[in-house]
Amino acid sequence: MDLKQAISLVLSLVLAGASALYALAAGINYDDVPATAWYAGAVTYVTEQGLMSGTGGGRFSPDAPMTRAMLAAILYRNEGQPPVVDTGAFSDVKDGWYASAVNWAAASGIVSGYSDGRFGVNDNITREDLAAILWRYAGRPNASSSQDFSDESSIASYASTAVDWARANGIISGKGNNRFDPRGNATRAESATMIMNYAQYKDGSEPTPPTPPTPSGSNTLVVYYSATGSTESVANYIADELGADIFELTPINPYTSADLNWTTPGSRVNLEHEDESLRDIALVADTMENWEQYDNVIIGYPIWWGIAAWPVNNFIKNNDFTGKTVIPFCTSASSGLGQSGTLLADMAGTGDWQEGQRFSSGASESTVKSWAAGLDLKVPSVTPDPEPQEQKILVTYFSMPETTDPDNMTTEEANSTVVINGEVLGNTQYMAYVIQETTGADIFRIEPETPYPTDHATLVAQAREEQSQNFRPALKANVQNLDDYDVIFVGYPNWWGDMPMIMYSFFEQNDFSGKTIIPFNTHGGSGFSSTVSTIAGLEPDATVSQNGKSISRNSIQDARQEIVDWVTELGYNK
């Protein structure tokens, strides 16, 4: 029996439809999985199917990272735990509970190991790796490029087709601001959701992936229901302009094209229009755990018969808008906003509802963003970085100058260095020196145990390989007295939209709990990309400053005063 047949056989018996899956959520017995959580149905599904279990003490640990061994074990169980012939493929896979699963997955061409012969059983699995492994498990189907994520360029080439396939088939969705976060660790909740969505995909049922909002610290939320994609496009433009979080309202029983055909008598929307009692549309999630953080809520929907499409109703009814500014927007081919906003305000009964806006179905990005930029929104309260009095400061950095010779530099060597008083320094190294001088802090250079090559082509090839394999280079040395420091400046170059992989080694081998991390970096045009949020994910018990400093390699040579002014504004100058 091949993989496709096996998974279809195992899963088709239990997937009678999306409604049945999510209905199981009421039976969840985990203390840390609320019945209203966006991942509740998925957790119930993987538990019921024996694919995943709790982590002890009545907990599922939905926010804990998924490891490579765990995922191999899930797929192996899903396959019925067939006999394993090939063994010993990896040096770190011996007789552990995961051995059969990993060896089966490797023999089946579903997973691969690192270049050093390890599988990395306890390494966290990234979101792009999870998509790639499920894609291989599905038989490597063809996939056309769908709507790009805002960080599409950061997705590794080996995972690009897999991510396109996973998104097109409703197996995975983005985070806030249409980000995929390819190298972010996949959580147990996200993994359970992707496994369940994959089951629906194999069964041929309509996928209903919820889009979990990723709190970014923003006080603005864009909520939307989109039937054909028009409202989704507008919502993404608004969220991008405002730096807002985004939350999609997804019906448990999704609308098909036939359901939405209002010209056909007896179609679903026609029946619901004619019988108001049918408009109670259950949603995958109609509440949010972090609802209280938002002061502004912008809610979007298509216009159906002159009113807001009724899938938004349960979200309006089930949330308290007290103290929030609420602004509706709609998309339609010809109808205006009409009384839709007023009717929703009456339904909510709370909130400061403002005049909304109607957009055409093909509204341009510039039109939408211009409107969003002019909104009168509540300003978020800013929590300043901790006062630096009597705080001990450390500056840590990784920098990779490709030469130490100030003469006859190649273009690549010049891009990675600055020359100060005849001395060649790496771009990030120079930033670190200026910060150290301005703060009077201690300083520590992050270096690999095996030095990186200085030849540009060789360095690029090695760095790309490390990213594609999610490799963790060994550190030459570590900070011996990290507990002594309160504030830590952390610097690194931006390599293809991410930190160099040695930075992951550094963060994973140190505990920054209770400390303030202030990121700084140098780049060739990408700024921080999503690295600040990545650091926050790696160090959840630290305070990661949003006031970091990112400087282009094209201006670092003359950026001394800019760096000094930044440190002074933070209040850490000596």
C-alpha cells in the first residue's frame, strides 16, 4: 500500500466533514486547551486518532515547539507503524522511542538529515520544514504559486513548492500581516492543525484552516470574512499599512462556489437570505484570547443583500467592544456600505463605532492604504524600556568581515566591512564597538568553533546550506557570566531575511529570562526582516526591545553619530 492510499484509508473513515471535526472540541480534557481556542478541534482530532498525546499533568502544551523526532513519530503512527527494514541511517538515532519512525521516514524519502550525518532528533522543526515534510509525505504533488506571503523571499528554495502547495490546499496559513515566518518554530498547536488540515485535504473535504493571530504588540486588529478573496486582499492591505494584527473569520461549514451563487434559486446564500434563522453561522473561532490588547478593531465583510455578510455576526455577538474604536469596511461590486455598519453596531451594543468605507472588489493597494493611513485611531500606550540605572550591560555580536586587508578589496569584501583609521572591521562589529564605547559595557564576540571561510562564494554556499538544513553551528565559546547582566545588546548581519544560524545556537544555549534584549543589525536592504519577533520567540521570558537599530551596509561607514544618538535616546549612554 503506498503512502497516499494508506493515509486516505486511515483518515477518510474519521473525516465526515469539517463540522464533525470541530464539534469534537467540546470533549477536550486538556487544562491548557480552551474549547474556544483556534486549535481546539485540531488537538482533539490528533488525540482521538492517537497521533499526539498530552505532555503530562493534564496538559497538551500547545505553544511548545514541535521537534523533528515528534513529527516523524506522528506520521509513522498515521501510516500504521509499518515494519522498518532500513536502520542506522543517522548517527544520533539508536534505540530511542523515535528510532523506527525516523528510519521509516528516511527510507520513504520523507525526511533527510544534516550534512554531518545526524537527524537532529531533539531539534525544533521550523514551519517551512513542516510544510516540506508533509509535501513529501503527500507524494510531492505539483503546486502553482498562489498569493505570496509578505516574507516569501525568506522561504528556502527546498520548501518553496511545498509552502505553495500547503497554502493552496488550506493546510497552512500565514500569521499577522500575511507573514509565513518560515524559520519560526512550529508549535504543537500549529502542527496539530496542519496534520488535521492535511487529513481533510486527502479526504477531499473543504479545508478550513483557522488563522491564528500572532500578537505583535499592536493595539489594532483587522478582522474579516471573505467569500471570494476580495475582502481578504483589502484586509491585508489595511493590516500592512497600520502594522496591525489580522484575524480571519472562517465558517466551520465553508461556502462553496455553488453556495455563493445568488442567481441560483435554492442556493445556500439564497436560503439563508430568505430564512433569517439559517444565518447563525458557526465559526472555527469567534473569540480571541488576547482580545483585550486591541483598542482599534477594523472589521471587513462583503455586502450581501445590502447588509454585512452574516458569517461576521457571531464574532460581533460574542465579543465585548467596550472601550474600542470600531471601523467597518466592505467590498462589493456595486452596493455601498449602506446601513451595514449601523446594524452591526446595534448588534454589538458596545464600542465606539465610526463611519466605515466601501471598496470595489478590485480596489488597488494604494487606494486602500491611503484610506487606512487617514484613520483616526487610538494611539497605543508605549511601555518604555526599563530604566537603565544601576543595570549591568553586555554587548554581544556576530560579524563576518570577509577580509582584514584594507587595500584592493573586492565588492563583496567591501560590502561586509568598514575601514576605520586604517583598521578593517566587520559591519556589525563596528556597530558593536560604538555601542560598547557609548555604554561602557562589557563586550563578547560570538564565533563558531569552526571558522567561516572568508572566500565569498564558499561562505555564501555554507551559510545557505546551514539555513536550508536548520543547522546549529557549534560555538567557539559562550558567555560565562550571563546571569550578571541585566541588559544585553545583541548584534548580527541579516542573511537572506534571517539571522545567521550561529545566532540560533547562541540563543538556544543561553537563558535570557528576566533580561532586556536590544537587537541591532546590519543589512543589504532588508532591515531586521522578522528577526526581532524570532528572537522574542526564542526567548519568551525576556523583554525584547522594539526599539532596536538596523543600519544598511551602504551607510554604516558614516553611522557613528547615528548609533551614539540611538543609544543615548534609549538612556544607556554612560
